Amino acid sequence: MCLKEEILDLIDENDKIIGQASRSEVSKEGIKNYRVINAFIRNKEGQLWIPRRTDNKRIFPLALDMSVGGHVERGESYLQGFKRELLEELNIRLEDVEYREVLYLNPYKDDISSFMKVYEIYFENTPDYNKSDFIESYWLTPEEVIERITEGDSAKSDLIKVTKLLYSE
């Protein structure tokens, strides 16, 4: 079975669509002008649900990750991409959870990998995550996430920066 390659919208510095490119082309060329979403699941105790990526991931295998993350595909809004990724990765319908947008980041102003919207989801249970995306998970305070990465645990490149921006005082 041949999987169809993801096509992403390319955007200008004002987040306006200016073209399209394949996900592999964006990665190969080091392009930052595309959209992604990320989200943290947070419980009442203030802990974040942090998964570890599988070893078959092309980038950041076996790395800690945000609770949900993915590319916004051609023609999608950030919110539509968030809704799709939440269902694909965690088997959670957006309509069934309380959430809010907490950050909007620009790679040219915020030293981040791409244009990014970050959401926070309020959820008390460990998600029924997709085993092809993640191999294990932890409930950690933001301080514990930062400490693990600082002490050498492998993590997706934006995880520590986004965690600090949202949760450090």
C-alpha cells in the first residue's frame, strides 16, 4: 500500500498562503514557512501528559513530545489540523474535550521550527494513544519535563522552548 504524501501550505511572514510543497520537500530544504499545531493535555494537578515517540519516526525517534502535534495540511485551518491530529494520535474527538488556544509562534520572531499554534486540553485520563505514534507516556509537571530534557532525555526540538514559554514564571 502506498501512502499519499502530505502536501503543506507554504506561507509568508504574515501567515498568508503563498504556495504548496510536499512534507518531504519542506524537510529536505529546511523550509520554516509552514504551519503546525501542538497541544498539551493538562490535568487538575497541573501535570502534562507527555508521550514518547516510537523508534520508527523519521525525525526525533524515541523522543519526548508534546501531547499532540502535527503538520497542518493543505487547505486546513490550524483548528482543523488540531482536530484531525487529536483524533489520529489520541482517539479523542475535539468536541468531547475542553480546550483553548494558548500560544501562536512565528519561527522568525520566536526561534521555533515553524509557524505554530499551541493548544491546551483539559483531560484527566491517560489517552488511548495510537501505538504507531507513541510507545509510552508520563504525567509530569512542567518543571519535571524541563528537568528531564535538561538532564539529557531525548526530546522533540520545540518541546522545552514551548514548555518554558507556557509554564515557567
